[in-house]
Amino acid sequence: MLKIQEIRELIKLIDNSTIDKFTYEHDGSKIELRKRTQEAETVVQSVTAAPPAVQERVQQAPAPVQQEEVKAEQKQEDTNLHKITSPMVGTFYSASSPEAGPYVQVGSKVQSQSVVCIVEAMKLFNEIEAEVSGEIVEILVENGQLVEYGQPLFLVKA
């Protein structure tokens, strides 16, 4: 099976290409990547060799709410705002554990190397860095929410 980093690289390659659909099968595992819109948003369509709980989460992932997308687009129009996006499909966590406080809150100052959240994918917890210095203006997702590749997570005033 492919490693998470290899899947990320495939997503980037497909995102920057004219390919609309890509399927990878190996030893009973299957990953299908498709572009959904003109913006070349790529998603993991199915993981057939994953444990049943992971398959259920992938199949039951809720569709993004259009109101949240409109709100995010309005915030993006401000040229001083940078969006931190999810580099993968997974579950968003605002803290390292349920007992710990969130990494950042609205108004928090961040540096480019600051960890702002965790995205869990297939039992791997991936720390997401801000990649820009500034102040968190808005948190666009809820703790425990399923997120997609490229989905905006935070807006940062650089």
C-alpha cells in the first residue's frame, strides 16, 4: 500500500495535470482519485482494503455545506488573508489530545513553523503547520470534522 506522502505526491501531480481520473490497485487495495470541479479539487474516492471503520468514514463523509463555502470565499477576497488548507482527506483535530487545549484560537499569533492542528488519516496523526506568519482570523472547521484535500481550515492575516 502507498504511504501517505506518496499519496500526497500523487494528488499534487494529478492536480497539476490534465488527468481527470486516476486509479491505483495493488494487493487488493484500490485508491481512486478524481477531479470534481474546474478548480481541480481531488478526493480519495475509495479505499477497499482499509479496515471497515475507515471505509465507513470515507463513504459517509458529509458533503461540504454550501453556506460555509460562500462564507470562506467572501473571506478569501480580502487580499491580506492567507488560507491554511488541508493537505489530505482526514479528521480535523484542534488539539493534540482531548484533555489538551487547542493549538490555536481566533486571535492567536502564529509563525510559519507553528503547528495549528492535526489531521488524522488512516490512524496517522499529521501535524499541520501554518506556513505563514500572522494572526488567526477565523477557524473554518469544527473539532472532529471530516475534511477534504484542499479544504480551507484557517484564515490568517499575514
